[in-house]
Amino acid sequence: MTGIIVSTTPALEGRPAKEYLGIVTGEVIVGANLFRDLFASVRDIVGGRSGAYEDVLQRAREQAISEMQTRAAALGANAVVGVDLDYETVGSSGSMLMVTASGTAILV
């Protein structure tokens, strides 16, 4: 953990930004073979949730946020605001899933 505050809001209440340091991102790409296997098992579950699929998404999201925090710390930031998470399939046949976290690194 980097100690970098992460918020989806454009500002931190009661903590005005002293300096805006730029956009930072974190990206994680996960092979979709795992997802195809999980989707196959999900199709067999009617009205249920796939814990294994949710775990993969959670780990990918946490890794993307952690990478973004590391990049913000390298700029001298102690917070990232306006954070957006995005999930996209990539590759010619959509064979990979990319999770991206992006936001604005600031010093508060």
C-alpha cells in the first residue's frame, strides 16, 4: 500500500489541492481463457453469482488501482481524485480483458 488517497470525487472535502501533478493510470490485462472457462460455469448457474469471476475482477481492479497509486507517488502526489475504472476487452477476438484506473494526481 502506498498511502495515496484515492477518490472518485473531483476534490477531497476539506482538503483543497495545493498542486495538480497530472493524469495517472494503472492498467492490468487478464487473459480471457480464464474468463471463457468462468463464463461457461456461470451459464450453468441460474440466478446465482460466480465467486471465481468476481475474485478475478476484484484482483485486477485492485492491481490497476495500486499501479495508479505507485505512479502518483512517483510524481510526489499524496492523492488521486476523479478516479475512473474502465473494463474493456482487447485483442483481435476479444481474448483479453483490460482493467484501467485513471485519475488526477494531486498534492493536498
